[in-house]
Amino acid sequence: MLRLGANPLNMKEMDLDDIFTSRLQLLIIMAKAYLKGYPLGKYRAKAIIANAEHVELEAEELGRELRRMQDGAETAVEHYADHAFYQRIQLLARMAKAFARGNPGEPYRKEALKRNLDHICDQIAFYRQIGEIEFLKVA
């Protein structure tokens, strides 16, 4: 029998960070699929917009909490990097909403989206190849 999922000893209840990470990964997959020219049907576009809204709001809140923790404390380079990371996530969400709403992605916009995706993926060590995900080939 093929067993998938976490080892029962390592299982835990999902928390808000797990959900945020999962939503972010889904948004990354959908943005990469868009860049590869995969079809963008109306249901997929609607799902991208809804997911991007959640990711954008959560990244804004996480960035705000980070700034609150930094108030009065000495600002270190890694804190600035964390703040910039959440801003990149917010930008990704806005870009995803734009392409899902049918706003054309001129080559420079697509290149900016790709660079932003690459940076975020490097930060969270997310290297899934879009070609491996078969369901993206249909709208």
C-alpha cells in the first residue's frame, strides 16, 4: 500500500502559518503556470484572485507585526530582509490579481513577475517544476 503524508509521530494541527504558506505556494504555482502560457479559465482566474486577496492581506499583517516588533529595537539587516520579503509577497499577489483579471502582461511585466517569483522561491526554498503538475494544462 502506498502511504502519503506526514509520519504520524510528526503530525500536528495546521496553524495560520501553515495555511499562509500553502496559499503562497498555490499562488506561486498559478503565477508560474501563467508565465508558461497555461490556460487561464474563468474558474481558475476567480480562484487566483480570491487566493491572492488572502495572501496579500496576510502578508500585510505579518509585515505590520514585524514592524511593531522592531519599534524601539535596533534594526538589523535580517529584519529589513524580512520586511522586504513580505512586500514582495504583496507585490506578487497584486500582479497575480492583475493577470487573472485579464490585464495584459507586457514582456517587461512578465519579466518583473518572474524575477519576483524567483526571489520568493529562493527565500522559501520552493522549487517545484510546473511541468510536473498535469492539472495545470487544462483551464
